[in-house]
Amino acid sequence: MAKPTKKDAYIENPDIFIKLMNVIDSFIKQNNDNVTKVDEWVFDVENELQKTKELLEQRLSDARIKLENADRSLQLCLDIPTFDSEGRPKQKDCSSEKSARMRSKRQVDVAQKNLNSMNELLRYAQRFAKKYNDKKQKFMHLLDNKLPSNINELHKHHQIMQEYQNLNT
Amino acid sequence: MANSDSNKRNNSSNKIESINPLVDPFHEPCFVFFKELDKVEDMWNDSASNSFRHEVTEYSRKTTKEYLEAVNNIFESYSAILSEAQKLKKWNAGFGQWMSFLDLSVVAERGISRLFFNRDDHRF
């Protein structure tokens, strides 16, 4: 018997619909699991980024408190008058307080800068997440709606094929 | 020895190259799925099969490809962002250490180089 040409309508194996339904079903299940794993990884990274942000916020808060204390110490040093042995006002040496205040100010500046950088990283992360979620939504539509609907169509084809085969027996 | 080399070559041609831990698990199910769908043309030919090829095979291939590219992108960009965030956690972060520009090439390619290259160098 001559093999059907491309112009002819034919089905080589009546079980093709069952096979396709199984393949599609397996694809849906496996990829649903894989998407869940991707989502878990994304969540873990986002959680880690959030924790880093909280740590940097805490560091900034600590640095500010340290700066306030250094300010108070310096002010105290400047405000309390000192006198020499003969009772004349003496200029007090507050260099160590000034130096401590400068170090604290640097720490605040750096902590603020690091937090700003972290916030910027988070904004970029949000942008990347949005791009990913757009594509994920489309893929999930394929897995949850489109392919199950295609399975239903294949099921109808399979039923028609069975009815046709029953007619011939 | 020659056989062993030949086997290695055959195995490597069958095995899909690893990309990253997020994308890799999709390889096998996608490979099997599209291999089976591609066989449809030879086994089933009528107007319904044409519609199937267009509606299922082509659409699924396009959507899956786009999704896997998105997975790959988020893996690379998130890994780079996480690596930068880890550096900010270090006790000396912002106190003058140089950023690792080479590690950032992936992120830089995606247009966020400004973030890192404009960062002030706090060396006191």
C-alpha cells in the first residue's frame, strides 16, 4: 500500500492522540514543579536582599546614634569652661572629641551611601522581577489554560477516532 | 581509546549543555515534549493537525523559549545583585574598597552599570 502523500489526510497511528495527551500532561506537571522551584529561588534571593536592607538600615540608625553621642560629647567639652592655675580662662583641648565626631560623621555618611546603593539595587531587582513575571504569566497561561484546553481537543479527536474504528469492526 | 572518545562525543551530543540551576531542570521535559510534537507532522495530517501544529507546537515553543530566557535573565541579574548586596554587608563596605567590575559585567550589560560605576569611592 502506498504511503499517504502530504496532500492526503491520514492518521498513521490511532493512539497518537493518547500519546500527545500524555506528553502534554507530563509537560504541564513537570514544568509546574519547575516554575515553583524558580519562584522559591526568586523568593529566597528577594528575602536575602530585604534582610540586607534591614541590616543596612540598622547600621545607619546605630551610626546616627553614635554621631549624636559624639556631638553631645563635643558640645560638653566646648561648653564647660576651664581655667589655668591662676584662675584665668583656658582654651580647652577638644581635639579627641572633634576627631571622634568626624569619625562618626563618616560612618553615618558611609552607612547612608550603602543604604542608598541597596535601595537602588532593590529597585533594579523589582524591574527584573517585573520582566520575569510578565513572561511567567504568559507561560502559566500556557500550562494552566491553553494546554489543558488542547488536551480536551485531542480527547475529542480520540473519541471520534474510536467511533470511526468501531464502525469499521 | 578511540571508542571511548567516540562514546564521549555521542554522549555529549545527546546531553544538553548545562546553563544554570534554574534553567537546567526544564531541559529534559522541554526536549521530550517538543520532540514528540515535532513527530506529529509525520503521523497525523489533516486540517486539525495543521491547527494543532500552529496552536500548540509553535505557540508553546515561542512561549516556552521566552519564559526560559526570562528565567535565565533573572538568574543572572539576581545573582549579580545579590553579590553586590553581600559586599554592602561587609564591615568595610563603602570605606574605599574597589568594586569587582568584572563580576558585574552581566548586570552592566543590562544597563545598570551607572549604579556601580558612579559609586563614590569613600577613602578617608
